[in-house]
Amino acid sequence: MVCLRKSAAYSPILPDVIKMLLMIRPGFLSCCRIISFVSVILSTSVSVISQEKTPEDPGRIALDHGDYASAEAIYRKALLKYPISSELLTNLGIALQMQGRSTDAIHVFEQALKQKNLPRTYALLAEEKCKTRDLDGARPMLARILKEDIADLQTLSLVAPCYLDLNEPVESVAVYSALLADRFFPNDLALIQIAKSYLLSTQFFIKRLTAAPGSTPYLQAIKDARDQASPNARGAFALAAQNSPHFNAKLSFQEAVRRWRQFPEDPTLLYLLSVLSGEESMRQVEICGDKYPNSPYLAQLNFEMLADQENVDEAIQGYEHLLQTHPELPDLHYSLGMLYRKRRMWNQALEVFRAQLAHDSQDERAAARVSEALVELSRWNDVRGFLEPRVKRSNPPLWAVLDLSEALQNLDNPQRAIQLLATAEKENMSNKSIHYRLLLLYRKVGSVAQVHVEDQWLRSAAR
């Protein structure tokens, strides 16, 4: 666990943080991500080195020393002798991943999985799909990992951030709760991520409660607690117990989730889960504050909350302070860019992500965020100039194809956009976003037959 030095520049956590958790507006923390730990990935590489390799494997040594380009060269040479080794392919993918070459890593991980089912290779592939904004591709993979590998903590640690990316906070609670038992995963980070997951679960269930019939008294109880900055939103528990045989105030969060899955429309269960998740979010923050008062992750949560309360300048100063005092912490620049992104301050986000890309030209995650910011700013010529070289490479990243096709559509070049998407469709047949975009483009150019084909595919996929 990395601890911050005490400083007068800021308090690690606001005195009112618990009350603020109750009053967060919808949308808070929707883009939370955490670090993919180098140590976890390297330990994964050990597990997939084939038995024929010795403990003195030079590729592993290069990975351990951070010489990823040399590791890449070593594994490519080894693959000339053993071209279908899933273990060697996985290690090559790790070397590419650590250089920020996500699309190349994805291609190699997919090759490895065609030869053999390796759970951690599967997790590495899912992680890269999340990082490159291929959430449609990642979603079924993450569901499978949660179902089959919940006990494999190293696998979970690789993909844990993705559940928040996919807006699956209930699943994220389960993942980070499991990671509390992982001695290699920072305990303070797990606590903060659980707190964020519970907070997003509160929003998840309140949204459903709002749409449910008979929810008025339960929503009023939650509103009264927020208006009074009170942690007690249980004011309608007695009424809920009278109104539904499924309600039980003694249920834990996970028990209530299991019952809600049986009765998803029951407003009393939605109310119970809204309250329990809010209480658990506050409890996890309190535990982290007590055990790790100088945790940088606790400080980051504080800064995110400051931003959400419109104290953006103070939040940015907090991040800049962390960058000065703890430059060894990975992803702080990226987190600052994501803070701007969450506030839809796209020019500032663009500046941060461009700086990160200038520092490491192979960082595909930063490149994807640069592209996203340019798209949000409707700078279509800049999007085209930024992405055309990337799309011309072999195995172009899907995010680049999607963003460039949108730019070309806005630059009145729908045929070129169709050509790009149709090519991508062959490699990503299950990607709904590609089919939907093609539907709109075919409609724009008057291709009735193709509109019908895409419409039928989308309808069948929705069943």
C-alpha cells in the first residue's frame, strides 16, 4: 500500500465525506478506472510459461526488468520454433500490452486462445477490450469470468476495473469484495473501489425504484435522508415489511441481491438495496479512513467528490499535488484526464491525454481518449488526420475504425465510412455498434437492401 505524506495542502478526506456520499448526483463515478498492476501481469506471465521453459527464461527476465521490447523480440523468436504455443503467445501479448500496444496484444491473445483455453489469457484479452472501449466485446467475457473464476484472485484483479466501465456495479461489488482477500492487491484500493461500486449500486437501484409502481413512499424516505444529510434512509422499512412478503430488513446486500433477482419488480427490494448499498458505501469509506488515513486512493476519492460538488479547481489542485508528491503512482495523469472527461471539459481532457500520448506514443489507451475528445468536440478533420494512419495499419483498432467512420460521415464521405465498417464487421460480427452505424449509413445513401439486412440482424440480436 502506498501512503501519502501528511501535507497542509489538502486533507486526505473531507470531514463531510460521509454526508456527501448521500448527496452525490446521478452520473458520479461513471467512468471510474483503476490501475492494472504490473506485478499482477508479470505473475500471470509466470503461470503461462510453458513447462519446457527454465526458471532462467530470458523473456521472463526481460519482463521483470521492464524491458518489454526485448521481451517481445525474445518471444517472437521462440514462436518461430513453437508457433502454436499458447503460453508463448500469451507472454508475447503481455510484452505488447506493457508497451501500450493494445490492438496488437488483443490479436495475439486471440491467437493464443484459439490453441488452448487459458483463463488468465482470457482475462487479459477482456482487459484490453475494456481499455480500447470495446465494451460490447468485453461484456460477455466479463460475465463468464465472474461466473467461472470468482475464486481466482489474480484473474479478477486484471479485469476488476472493467465492471465499473460497463456500469455493472453489483458485479463490481462482488469482484472487489473478493479482492479484499488478495494479499497482492492493495487493501485500501479494494476498499475504495468497493465504496465506489456500492455508490453506483445505489444509483442503479434508485433509478429502477423511480420507475417502479408503488415506489413513492420509499423514494420520499430516501429524499428525506438526503435533505437532512442523514445516513438513515430506513424511514419506510416498516411500511415495506407490510407491503411485501419478500422484504426483510435483516438481509445482507448479497442476500438482498439474490432475492431481487427472483423478484426484480418488487419496489420494496429495490428500496432495500438502495439503502443497503448507500450504507455499505459509507462504511467502506469509514473503514479505509480509519485503517489508511493517508491512502492516495482515499485522496483521489476526495478529489472526485470535490469535482462533483463543483469544486473543480480544488480537485485539480489535489491531483496536481499527488503528481508532485507521488510521481511513482501509475495512471494519475490518466485519472486527471478522466476527471476532465467526467466533467465534459473536453478541451482540458484532450490536453492531458495528448501529453500522455506524447510521453508514450505506443499508449493506445491514451490515443483512444484523444480520439474520443476530438469526436466530442466535433473536430472532424482532426479526427481524420489523427486516425487515418492508425486505420491503415494491419489489425487496426476497432475504436479507431468507429471514430473515423463517424468523422467521415460528418465530412460527407459516407461511402468511405461504409467501407471501413463493412471490413470491421467481418472481424467483429457480433458487435452491435458496427451494425447500427452501418444501418444509419446505408439509410443515408439509400441502400434499401442493406438497410433491411442490418435491421434484421439487430432485431435478431435483440431477442
